[in-house]
Amino acid sequence: MPMIFGPLDGTECYCNGNHNMGSGILSENIVVNTIHRAIRRSRLKLYRSKKKPYLNMIQKRRRFLWAKAHLKWTVAKWKTVLWSDESKFEVLFGKLGCHVIRTKEDKDNPSCYQCSVQKPASLMVWGCMSACGMCSLHIWKGTINAERYIQVLEQHMFPSRRRLFQGRPCIFQHDNARPHTASITTSWLRRRRIRVLKWPACSPDLSPIENIWRNIKKKMREEDLRQLSNKKPVLDKNGSTFLFLNLSPDVCRLL
């Protein structure tokens, strides 16, 4: 028996075989269509709940202190930050095409099938950005550990920092993932005299690069799976990095 919660007070109403609801709560039965009309008049729609990281009281306190400590940072100061992050990209999505317009007789037409993948293939990538522009992304192969993370910083972060800041001082940002906070990683960053921005735990919403990930994933779903657009490939020639050729520095500055 399906259960429906009232839109305002969370009242539980049950639907019986005659499509009437609220028989045990209200004096008169309510037809399902009446509920639907009331929902439409209230301009209510069914949406997916937004996801957010769980934060305990200690983490909330640390986020508050972090925001308070950086409250007086100017726009010019934030432009000196080199933001970095990892993200997972699905190469084959789990469901491709949820709706199709067809006749009743075309239900077995192969062109009207919904393509599904039981275990979507995915790639983990690393990238960085600043208000000056984007860098290329590195595709991880295998598991991520501190030693491999240091190699990525040497091969990709250093060239990106030189290209974006051209010798000007900058602040490097990464989250508190284990490869980032390992002792060998922190020691390597100190030896290279790289200033690191302190970061509160479970705070991806504070990093502007998360908006870049979301926009690229949305574009990949809208376009063909084998190419990001008709002009720019998703992967470069050697297949080792993604290219942010469709993103202008103006987009980075607005973030």
C-alpha cells in the first residue's frame, strides 16, 4: 500500500484500491485527482533532494573559524589561490535516455530502447584552476597514494603554477584527503616552500573548482559520449589528460 505525505504538515494518507485517500483521517474520502489538483495549484513539484556532506558540531565549528579567519581577504588575495581537486567522471553512464516518443506498437523497436550499463566505467582525474585560467587534467590509473600524488604535483601543478602566475607568489589549495595530508606530502610541500591554504574538513562547497566539475559533467551528458563537442576532444592525443579548452579565463574569474 503506497504511502503519501501531506505537502504541508507531513500527514500520512493511504491510498486504497478505489484510489481514495485519507479514509482513516478525514470524515470524507478524497480522490487522488483532487490531491493532484491541489498540489498543482500550490505550484509544488517533485524534485530530487540536494546532497550535502554531513557535518558534526566540531566540523561546523572549524568551518566557522575558517570563514572568520578569511573574512578580510580581498578579491586580489583570493586571486592568488591555486585551487586543486580530484573528481570522478563516468565514461559510460548508467542510463542513457530516460524517455522516448513512440507509438504503442514500437515498444520493441531497438531505436526505442533505453541503453543501460550495470557497472558504469569511470575515471578519476586531478586538476587545478585559478582566477587566471585552467590547467590540464591528469587521469589517475590505479589507486591514489601519497607517492603518486607527489608525482602529479611535480608533473602538473608546477607547470600550471608557472603558466598561470608567471612567477608571482601563490597559495596552493587542496582538501584533506589522505594522500594530501600524509606526512611525506606535507614534508615535500615544505621542502618546495609551497604555501598551502588551510582547509576545513568536508567542505567541497567552499572550492570554486567544484562548479567546474559540475559544468563539465553536465556538458558530457548532453553531448556525445565519445567527444565533448564537435571541435574539442574529451581526451588529448595520448589519452593522459582532459583539456579545458572550452572554458575561458572569464569563467574562472566569475567563480
